[in-house]
Amino acid sequence: MSQGGHCFGEPNRCNPMRGMAHGPCVAGAGVPTIKNIELKWTFELSSMPMVMAVKTTTKRVCPTRDELLEAACRVFAAKGFREATIAEICQRAKANIAAVNYHFHDKEALYVEAWRLAFARSLKAHPPDGGVPADAPAARRLGGRIASLIRRAGSGDSIECEIIHNEMAIPTGLLAEVMREAIEPLRLGLADVIRELLGRRAREQDVELCQMSIRSQCLDPMFARRHRREGRELTGGDLEAVIDHVTRFSLAGIACLRHAADARGPKRTKQDLR
């Protein structure tokens, strides 16, 4: 078959010699020779490793998502969202700014994911139940939850709480949803223990108020540590003393509320009021 002065079929990319099977040439002008075919095939093959090498090298020098998160946790904890910059985060992670855009799209998403990581690590170090078995008495289980929260809040390297403190000082609203999702299971767990200690006659308002009181006492060490940054920070002994005090204080208050609920008598139903 002759086309454009050639009697040579198009060489197969996998076998450039295949075109020679179409028979002898009858139009001599522009006839590809074995040498030309070999040069073309060599050029096509040589270009492929070059592309692969570039991709491999790019992946090797590109920082991982985890490295960016590690750096973001530290910077956001130290400076808060508004003062932190993507440039500083990338410098710590030895990353290009484009890597942040690729993995997180923007600074806001990176901020949320950094807190999520810090929170997960905090819970891993200090499980919500404080290591107390689920079948232990309610008083012990309350003590475990109080201990966990105080250790998380009062720890000197609590990145989770540092980020929260900065967020409370200069609110952005960016952490509201992720914090609600993460903290809700802990809130429900604490409420269940309090409800058990208060007894069946307790009102739901009593449960909510007890939760508010306990959380406030547990989170106070975080604010105290922030305000006394140049003074004495809470040590391990300080934390244990706070845990013991808050536990005993809370149990005594709950016992008082239960006594008051029992004195009111059983809850009245609509049927009783008829």
C-alpha cells in the first residue's frame, strides 16, 4: 500500500520492524531504513524513563501530609490561627506551599485537621475513662473521667488545649463543629455516670449542672497554667492533688443533690396529678 510516496506500512510501536513485512518498496523516495527505524525507537524508549524519573523524584521530595500536620499543630498551638502563617508551617515541615494546597486546600482546613490530630493523640495518652473498668462502681468511674480530663488539660505539652485556649481568646468559629463531634461522646459518658450517682429521682437539670461544675474545675488548670507562664507550672504532684480534690468535692456535691432529690419523693407522673 503506497501513501504519500511511501510503500511502507506504519511501524508498530511495540515492534518497529513489523512494517517491513508489507513487501518490497516500489517508490524509493523517503523510504525509512532499518537505521532510521532503530533511531526512532531508541528516542521513544529513552523519553519514557525520563518521565518516570521526574515523577519518582517529585514524590520523594514532597513532604507528607503527616509532616505538615505535625508542624501545623506546633505553630497553631504557639500562635493561634490568625498569627500563624502557612509559610512558617511549611518551613517547619520543609515543605512547599503547594503541598498545603494539595493536601488541605487552605489554611482553615489545615487548622481543623491539626486540632483533630492533637485531640486524638490527647485521648490516646489519657483515655476518657481514666483506665477505670466499665464495671467499677460509679464513684470510681467518675474519678477516672475527672483524672483523664485534668491530665489532658493540665499537661504541659497539651497541644489540643493550647489550640483551644487560643481559639477562645480570638475566636474564629472554625473548630466549633469538629469540637462538638469529638467532645459529644465524652459529654454523654460523663452524664451517664453522674445520672447513675444522682439516682432515678434526679432531674435532668441537676445532671447538666453537675457536668458544668465538673468540667469547669477540670479545665481551670489549663487557664491557670497559661496565666502563670512565667511562674510555677502545674507539676505531676499538683495535678494529682487537683484530681483528688475535684473528685472528692464533686462526689460530695452529687451526694447532697441526691439526698435532696430523695427528700422530694418519687417523681410525679401525669396520672398521679389527675
